Amino acid sequence: MIKINKFEIENVKRVKAVKVEPTANGLTLLGGKNGQGKTSVLDSIAWVLGGNKYKPSQATREGSVVPPALKVTMSNGLVVERKGKNSDLKVTDPNGQKAGQQLLNSFVEELAIDLPKFMNSTSREKANTLLQIIGVGEQLHKLEAEEQDLYNQRRSIGQIASQKKKFAEEQTYYPDAPKEPISASDLIQQQQEILARNGENQRKRQQLDQIKQAHASKGQEIERIKQQLQEAEAVYEDLGRDLEIAQKDALDLIDESTEQLEANIQQIDEINRKVRANLDKDKAEEDANHYRRQYDELSKNIENVRQQKSDLLGNANLPLSGLSVEDGDLIYEGQKWDNMSGADQLKVSAAIVRKLKPNCGFILMDKLEQMDLDTLNEFSDWLEREQLQAIATRVSTGEECSIIIEDGYIAGQQIIEEKKNQQQKQWKAGEF
Ligand SMILES: Nc1ncnc2c1ncn2[C@@H]1O[C@H](COP(=O)(O)OP(=O)(O)O)[C@@H](O)[C@H]1O
Ligand SMILES: [Mg+2]
């Protein structure tokens, strides 16, 4: 991994002269009050390593009579310089051979010298950067599309299911109605059969009357025709027997009632209306259940896809524990980017950018005052464990700072005196 061994900057933006040998693993913290040149130092390093697209709009320090001079010595021996009137780039490799921006680009990660570019990218872009690093972007996008599709399906099915359920509930139900509609013709046929049987009974009753009359007339005949008595008695006897039988028959005769049937016939429409209503309700309930089951099935599928997604990320080699992607958003310890603390945002950015170009061993970070001292210590330990070199700034003059930048210089460095002397000399010589 390539690190920065030393940087020397003169007359860039607010910087007058700064020369630093940052620590190889961990945090080199440039402290100082506002407006003293801390960010100018980082801008200078970005310019010298990242190329002219990082050139500050007012690169030369106001009031400087000499052009900017920048020199960075890398751990692989490369010396990168910008100097002279046009601030031309000069890259010298250890063997003394010259090389250019292309060589620098091969190991300088753009986001490592321009972390705000990462921090200001959209949540989706950040998540994609992370997915790109861990190599599961394509699979995850596929699963996400699948999940979205299932989710949409389930939502429409869910709407139908609840409509159907409501509809089924609104239907009236008659617990006393028969299961199937009644047939009018059946009832009429039953009625006709009963009427036929009753008719037969009537016929038998009439027969009884006839026999009674005949018996009576024969009696009279017996009276009238005594001479025909023998004959008449025989007939009379016969008739007496018939009479006996007919009387016995008549005793057993019972008429069936058609009352219930008549009532049913009268109520047939009402009953059938209830039967149809019950059948409709059954159908509606079955319909509602069908959609309910479909909804549940889709829920299971969604759960399954979500599981696959979380497995995919769970098995991936994430640059920071607690980091994840959910629905295309970067998540750290359960929080989306805009809900993360400034400290967490810096930490997450560093962790992700760290993995983009594996041989880029350094990162520039501005505004570490967002971290309290505990967080700063923890971050510094993490950098050391990751063997990552961070050159960072912080509005502070506290002991946590490796170096204090003051008025474009490193506070307490000999150089201040030298420069003052130089300025005084120039002043005396009337150069200002
Ligand atoms: N070319 C320049 N020459 C002199 N001063 C500059 C130049 N460019 C910017 N500045 C001044 O530098 C100050 C900011 O410097 P900066 O490095 O951002 O400080 P810090 O990060 O320590 O707060 C501002 O006051 C700005 O006006
Ligand atoms: Mg600053």
C-alpha cells in the first residue's frame, strides 16, 4: 500500500510554508483555528496528486512573490512535485525515471483526495459504491427488483382481498334457510299426489253411501217382496258383508294435510331468496379467502427474497461492521446517511473509500471537529488497525492535534522565524 511519507507546501492558498511527515498508520491531525490554512494544506495535496482538475481557483497565495511549490514524497519512492511559473507536474520514480499523471492515477484513489465528492453523492450512489466494492451489486439489484415486483403484486392482491372480505361480510346470512333452493314443481307434485289419494278416499266414501242406500232399499224390498225373501236375504247377506268390510275400511281412512306444503308454496320465493343470499355469501367468502391465501403466499415470497438479500450482504466482506445496504440505501448501524452523525459519516466514508483502490493507503479528511475526543480516539485506532494513513484537519488547538497550523505555518516551527527574517530582509530591500 502506498502512503505519503512527506509533504512540503509553499504559497498555496492560505499556506505559507508547511512541511510534514505524516504517520504511516493512523491519524495525522492538522489542528488550528479557523482560516489558518488547514484546508489549504489538504487542497494542495489533492492538487499535486490528483492533477490540475484539483487546482485551486486561486492557487498562489495572495501576497506571495514566488509561485507555489509543492512536493510529496510517496512510500514507494515516487517524488511528485509542482513548481515553477506554470506549476508544472514532475513525477520522479526511484530509478530517476520520469513519469506523469497516469502513473499517479494508478494508485491515487480519487475519492481519497476528494472525500467530499463521496460524502456529497446521493444515498443511492454511496450504496452502489459499497456494493461495487463487495462485488454483490448485480445480484442485489436483481433481488431488489424481484422484491419490488412481488411487493407490487401483493399490494394489489391485498387491496382486492380486503375489498372482497368487506363485501363478504356485508352479505346477509339466514341460518334457518335450507342449503339448496326449493323446487316448486316438487311441491306441486307432492300436493297432487296427496290430492289424488284424497280423491280416492272420497270415491270410497261415495261407494259407502251407495252401499248404504242399496242395503236400505233391499231391506225395503224384503218388506215389500216377502215372497222374494229367500233371494233377497241372500243378497242382503252379501250386502251385509260388504257393508262390514266397507265400514272397517272407512275407519282406517285418514286424510293427509297439505297445510305445510301450501305454506311452503306461499313462501317459496322468500325461502329461495334467502337460499340464494346464503349461496352468494358462501361464494364471496370463498373468493375472499382465495385472495387472502394468495396474499399470504406473496408475503412468504417477499420474506424469502428479503432473506436472500440479507444473506447476500451478510456473507459479503463489508469494509466496516454495521454497514449494509437496504433498498438501495447505505445503512450504518440502522441509520441512513442523513441520519448518521457527522463522525459516523466520516468513518463510513473512510471505510468505503479505503477499499476502492487497494493500494491507495492514504485518505484526506477535512473537518474532524465533528468527532468528540472519544470518537476521534476510536477512529484513530480503527485507522491503525486498517493500516490506513489519514491526513485530517480539525478546528482545535488541543493536544489531540499532531500539528497546529497558524497563519499558514506550522506553529512553533523554526520556519516561521526564517520566513519573518526573509520578509524583513525583503521589506528592507524595498521589494514590497
Ligand atoms: N490564494 C489565497 N491567498 C491568500 N488567502 C487565501 C487564498 N485562498 C483562500 N484564502 C483564504 O484562506 C482562508 C481559508 O483557508 P483555509 O485553508 O480554508 O483555512 P482553515 O481550513 O484553516 O479554516 C480564507 O480566509 C480565505 O480567504
Ligand atoms: Mg478548513
